[in-house]
Amino acid sequence: MATQTRQGIRSGRSRILLQFLLLALTWGASFLFVAVALDGLSPAQVVLGRLVTGAVALALICLIGRHPLPAFGRVWAHLLVVSLLLCVVPFLLFAWAQQGISSGLASIYNATTPLMTMLISLIALRNERPTRDRMIGIAVGFLGVLVVLGPWSGLGGGTALAQLACLGATASYGAAFVYLRRFVSPLSLDAIPVATVQVGLGAVVMLALAPMIATTPASLTAPVIVAVLALGALGTGLAYVWNTNIVSAWGATNASTVTYLTPVVGVMLGVIVLAEQVSWNEPVGAVVVIVGIAITQGRIRLRRR
């Protein structure tokens, strides 16, 4: 019996580790999928396909797992705000930005999300105290952002605007996480139904906007279709389930370390699959950003005099 119990524990740990690796690979590859999808679709069409596919995938997960959706009312209003901040706005900004920058660079900027979340929480949440280490971590992280941005090469071109759009997207992510913590987390709702409603509302918003912003001719080749399906079903569907399982098993802080791996995956896939060029300042700045995140999360402790 004891042997079976130990085997069950090891099996459970292996399953969670596998899901963690799949999550890092899926979220890191999402920028590659966006780059491929942009070959035949406009940014708005990519986001529309991603959210509709993700909503269908999550709805099926809810149906199969018999997860009841939260009651319609104030919760849905809060989730509409979260959907705009966590799905519609950042997805559009990243997709638009990737018309001018590489998928690897976009994945590096996505890694600034914890820094944006920390900064916005310090401003918006009264119980978040601006400790010395947190402020130093934020400063180090944004120093890394400046290294990635490369101001010495000029900031007047389209590439600079695309990079700033990426930062706008991660700021939107940060605002969404703070809003979730302030208005949704206290309700203690199941994560999978919440994600289903959130992504579903995002899909409805994009369907409503489609006649105005997603009207350009589309070229639906096989790679484009596969990329959109992967973005929706994996990056916006199963990824939520994996992330929920990891948080339950390892805790939110340990689960958040997936942020350290996604830019590595994104850059590697961009170089290997799309033959993207990487400037020296991009990986160097990414390392500095990750160090800043580690300081804000208490993973790197600074000595005090």
C-alpha cells in the first residue's frame, strides 16, 4: 500500500511537471503562431479566430468536466472588464506589433507582465506595500526593458512603436490581474468556468467589432488555419486548465516561474522555425528583466546593511 502511495505521488508530480513544460512551450510558441497566422490574416482576424476557438475549447472542457458557469449578473460584468484587459486589448496590441517586430522579441516583452502587475498593484491596491526590494526589482526590470528597446538605435521608427505596443499589452495584462485580485478573486470561483466566461465574452466583443476592424481579405492556407487553432485551443484553452492545475499543486508563486521560460521558448522557436535574427541586446535585456522579476518575487534576496 505504501509503495502504491509513493508511486501515485511520483506520478502526480510527473504529471504536473509535464503540464508545466507544456504550458511554457504553448505560451512561448503562441508568438510563433501569431507570426504564422499574420501571413494570411489581419491582426484583428487573428484575435477573432483565437478567441472564438479558445471559447469553444473551454466550453467543451466545462461541458465534459461538468463545471457550472457563474450566475449571470455582477460577476459577468467584472469578467467583461477582465476580458477586455486580459484578452481583447493585449491580443490586438501584440498581433499588431508583430507586423513590425519578430515573434522572439514579442515574447521577451511579454515577460515584463509580472513587473507591470507589481507596479500597477502598488498603485491600485492599498494593501500592497512598496518594499525596498520590490522597488529595486521593478527598477532593474525596467532597466532590462530599456536594454531590449535599444534607445541608442533610435526611437522614431515603426519598430519602436511596435515595441511600445507590446509594453502597452503587458500593462493591460497587469491591470487585468490587479482587477481580478480586487473584484473576482474574493468570490472564490472555480478557475475554469471563470476562464470560459472571460474568453467567451472576449469572443463576443470581437464578433461585434469584426464588421468594423476585421474586413480585409483573408488567405486561409493550411499553416494559417493550424496556427489559429493552436492559438485558441492550446494557448487560450488547455493552457488555462494546465495553469490552474499547476497553481493548485505548486502554489501561485512557483507556478509563475513559467514566465522565465516563455521568452526562452519564444526566441528559440523564432530563430529555428522562422530564421529570425536576434540582436545582442535582446537576450541580455531579457536576462535583466528576469532578474528584476526574481527580486520583486523574493527569489533573489538583497542584503541589507
